[in-house]
Amino acid sequence: MSDWLAGCRALVVGAGSGIGRAVVDAYLAEGAQVAVLERDPAKCDALREAVPQVPVVAGDATTRAANDEAVAAAVAAFGGLDVLVSCVGVFDFYRGVRDLDALDDAFAEVFAEVFAVNVKSCLHGVRAALPHLAPGASVILTESTSAYHPGRGGVLYVSSKYAVRGLVTALAAELAPDVRVNGVAPGGTLHTDLRGPRSLGLEGRRLADTPDREQELRARTPLGVALSGTDHAGSYVFLASPRARGITGDVLHSDGGIAVRT
């Protein structure tokens, strides 16, 4: 513990597993007060048991109501907010544009779900938090290496993460000088609970269950690393901390150096 976030009041959206859960642990270890929004009731129960000091709101981050409730819980507990983190996501399992033809009438539903989870949730979170963010506050959105390098997702996932990349730029310009807005672009992650869209019947399929996942991740990175949520969490700590007070509209690439190879 180094107290990088001492006195910081944070809300982490999508905090029940994977990167979001690791961010909660890292923020608590660095001295922050943390509240969370999580859709899965079982994950909410696990959070309440593991970190009873953390206010936990069960709700769907794609709705304004759930974000309002989570912000209200954080403000009631802490008196305000200094950091908003979004770690919500859904994956399309590499479906290309030709694969979309097979969806027929389901295309609109699939498109709406992917963009609601990956993009609209971020906007709802920012809109709900903004009136309560203290001067100098930080918003951190989870982008993806797929927004910078091809082949890391299908056409819907990649385009939705490009949209998050755009949100970081647009919000950073709009909310300066009072609020900093940055992104973290993780590469492939071990033990993630990132799943497919319900509209495709893939809500039970997890990216982490891909055969030989760790070996594949090591092979794709110049550093030869297979990163976990804990590895990524340090980037979220830095961007939330006063040490990053001069950084906005930018992104940290926690991806093992993929850009070196592409």
C-alpha cells in the first residue's frame, strides 16, 4: 500500500469480476473509498462478503436508473465522487461483417446490445456522476487493444471500442478543466468473465474459457506476458491519482507491447 489514492472517493462500474474487480482491490489497497455497480446478483453477494465496507448496487449499467442509484449510494456514503471507472463489456467472438448476414432480423438486436453495453453504459455513468464529481476528478473508461490493432475482436466489438476511444477524446475536451477523462486499453486478459451477447445466445460463453488461452496470450505479445486484471489495475490507479493530474484525453496501453509488432 502506497496511499496513491488516499482520500479518493471512487465508483467502479462492472466491478464483480475481471478487471473491474481487480480495480476495486487496487483502489482499496491504495487508500480509496470505493462503491460499485454490478449487474450479476451473485457477484454482488460475493463483493458484499469479501469487502463489506464497499457499497454495492445491483443493476444494469446500460440504464440511467442503475447509474443514478449507484452514484447516489456512493455520494451518500462518501459525500461526493472523485473518480468514475467503467469496466463493463461484452464480446462478439470475432464475428466479421460476412457473419452478420446470417443474423437476418436479429442484427438490429445484436448491434443494439453490443453498443448499449460497451458504449451507452459509459455515457450513462458519466451523465449520472457529473453533477457530483469534485473539481479535479477523473473519469477512466475501458477501451481495448482492439480499438488500435486489427484482429482482436469482430466488427461489432472493434467498432464499439473505437466509439469508447471517441468518448474519451470528446469528453476530455468538453469536461476540461474540471474533470480529466482517460482510457485504459487492455490487451487479452486471463480469468476474465467477458462473455458474448445474450442476443446471440452467447451469454454463457466466456472468453477466458478459450483453449490454451494463456499460451496464446503469451505468444501474441512482444513481452511474452499473459496479463491478468491485477496487471491492468495499476493503470487505473495511476490515472486516478494526483500523479496523472496533467493527463487527459489519453490512453494507457496495458497490452504487453502489441504495437511493437504491428
